Amino acid sequence: MRKLIISGICAVLSLAALNGLLKAEELAWEDIGRGNLNIQCVLSGSENSGIIFAGASGSILKTDDSGKSWRRVLALSSKSHKVNQLLLDPANHNIVYAATDSGLYRSNNLGSRWERVFKGRNRDEAQCISLAILPYAVFLGTKAGLFISEDNCRSWHKQNGAIGSVPILSVDFNAKENNNIYLAGLNGVFSSSDSGKSWERVFVAHGAEKENEEPVDNQDRDQAERSSDVRFLKTDPNNPGYLYLSCAKGVYKSIDRGKSWNKLTEYGLFSRDVLMTCISSGSEVFALTRSGVFLYEDDRWKELSFGLAGGKINYLALNDKGVLYAAGEKGIFMSSLGANGDLSKKGSIQDYLECEPKIKDLQEAAIKYAEVNPEKISQWRKKAAIKAILPQLSVGVDRNSTDLWHWEGGSTTREDDDILRRGRDSIDWDVSLSWDLSDLVWNEAQASIDVRSRLMVELRDDILDQVNKFYFERLRVKMELDSLNIEDRKKRFEKELKLDELAASLDALTAGYYSEQLRQLSHG
């Protein structure tokens, strides 16, 4: 019985371990960079997900086949110039913008030809950091402040006043109320409710480091940026007025257009210096930190980058098809979250279990086939108890054939006189019932049952161990198979062969029940 309990615990732990494994590696990352390193930003075409743009040192790259091949479509004046943001025009997805250290570039034909539409009057103005394209204007964040164009980038005017001439790290808006615009600068977060005519500071930036606080990695930032803890601002596409601010000390959330802020928990983050966030169409929050990619779920952060061998990640992007991109020093990596960008419905253990028979049903089928059902032992014990109640029946028969006698007839004429004769047999019989009341407490049959019971439990545990092992191994192999690239034919063949082998082993233990259930699930 002890071994049975241990076996059940092992099964539960196996399920928990697999669930933890899948949760830790819910995203299968695919390297699509093809040797292009030190990527600073990435953009996926929303209408055709096969088109991807990437910003590298001194150039912009493009692929038309989801990363199978890349070509350079724009070379900047210096390789030291960075591409800080790539953006599609929401009204015309053939128009691509690139905010770079040498100005703002635009292509009207998906990267075939480019023109510089903003170059600034000095080096700080030329360093374009962030961008937002609205129906009535283009908002451009530079190292020297915010610039606005209301005539399709033909002319620009600088927004003075409360914003000042500080670097504008990000600009964003919600399409459902595009008169409200938000931007994150080194001196705080600003909000405009009149299409950018006036601005109000709704979050005051603080120093990135204070005494007795953990140091922040600012090696890639200039002196001005190091003095601020503001990193990035993002709006929730589903909820107007919902804002997420990335800071050196975590993520702040506002649900009233920046009037008030609450800090999300740091639990689960290895580094609380959050560089940027992405919001899915399902309102899930993804964060990029110095230590990896994280998802905010169930009031905690869960790392998604265990399988991401990208080195230092510089940029995180999420398109409307639910594809997450991570760009960094070792290239570009992508992972599909699902059609609606909902990670909770993609890659979890429930997805794999839905396509498999229940483990409990397989265990019962294996026990039935091997005839090691626990009820069999219970039946033995019941019959042993009934035996103690039933009496012992004894039937005796006694035949007496020793009564011989001699007949004295006194006549010499009668036949058979003076002959020794045997008398008639005497037959006695008896019936008796007896009970041994001590058998009600213990009888010899119990000892035999105990021995057989131990042997049956050991056999059943061995069978259940094999069923559990083969079942959960199949789930692991299916997960590994899903994470392989389509080009890895040899590895995919080996994994598929392993799946067939494990299915055959389960069939051998369940008399074909496993494959029969798979067929029913596939047709159901």
C-alpha cells in the first residue's frame, strides 16, 4: 500500500513538473535572424506577416519570407547610427517610417525607396527616438524634444512649454480616442487631450538610482538618460485610458489616463529595470528587462525567455497576429502566441492534454487488462470473512458387519442347518455442524490473501509506473516536436518515431485502448 501511495505521488509530481516545464517554456523561440546580429528594433507587417523590417547598426533590413532571407533596403550615413524605431502608417500599411540617429526616414512602397523627411537643425534634433502616426499629425520624439508635423512631414514645429527639450523616449495613443496622446520623456510622462495642442505632466520622473538601492544598468545611456528612471510608455489597445509605464524600478499602471498610478508587483522579475512593454490584443502585458522577457499573469511576472538564446535583448515587438519578436545582439527571434495574442491559450499543458486520453482512463484500462484491480483483493477478503461465518459440515456413516451367529435348527432334514451365517449389517450415520469462532478474528486464508495482495500491489504499481512514464513522455516529446523548425526533418522524424513507439507501448499495456481513444478524439 505504501508503494501505491508513492506511485500516486510520483504521478502527481510528474504532472506538476511537466506543467512547470511547459509554463517556463510556453514560448518556443525560433531564430529568424540568419546571422544578422546587433538588431536594435523590429517591425512586422500586419497585413502580410511574411514581411518584417529590422533595424541594425547603420542599416535597415527587410525579409519577405518570414526571415528565411534578408536584404538591406536602407544604409545610413554612418554605421554608428542606430535605428531606434520602425513603424507602419496605420492608414496605409505600404508606408514605413524609421526613426534613426540621423533623422526620420519614410518609404511609401514597403522599403523599396526611402526619403528623409526630418533631419533636424542639430545633432540632438536629428537623433529621432520615438514616433506616433495619427490621422491628423505625425508626432516625433527626438533627443531635443517633441516635433509635430500636420502636413504629411513637409514641415515641422517643435512643441515647447511643459515638455521642454528633453529626450522623448516614447509616444503612444489609443486608436479609439486618438485625440488623447501620451509621451514619456526623461522628465516624466505627459498627456494631451486636445490632439497635442497643450500638455500636462501626469508622472514626475525620479533619479534612476538612490542611495541603498540596487544599481541600474545604464551603460548604453548618456548622462541625461541616466538621471531619469523613465524608460517607455505603452497604451492598452482595448482599454482607452489604460497606460503602462516602464521604469528602472518596475512597471506602473494607470487606468484613468495618467491621473493616478499603481505599481505592479516586482515578484518574478530578476531585474526590476523594465526597458519596455508590449500589450497584446487580449490585454496581456509583456515586459522586456535586462534579464529577459516576462509575462504579467496572476499578479506576478513569469519569464518566457528560458529558451531564448539571444544574448542581450534590445527590443520587443508584438504584431496583431499574435507573433512576438525579440531583437538583440544575437539576431531576431520570434514566437507565436496564437491568433488573438493570448498566451494563456497557447502552449499550456491543457492544449496537449486536450488531444490525449485522460491519464486516469489509461490507468484503469491497464489495470483491467492485467486483472490487478484493487476490488479483486477486496472480494478475496470478503469471501474469507464469509468462510468464517459458515459452519463446518461433517457427515458420518458407520457400517457394523461383525454380528455373526449360528442357527440351531434341531433337524437333520432341513437344508442349510448347522451352517454359520452372517447376520444383517448394522448401518449408523450422523450429521454435525461446527463453528470455530476464532476464525471471525483471524483465519489462515487471510495470510494467503496478504501475500497475494502484496504481489498484486507490486504488479499494479509497476504497470501504473509504466503507463505514467509513457504518457508524460509522449507529452514532452510532442512539446519538443512543436518547438522544432520545419527544416529540421531528421529531428522531427526522430520525434515522430518516438511518439509512435510510446503509443505502441501504451497500447501493449491497455490492450489497444490508447489508440482507440486517440481515434475517437481525432474524429470528435
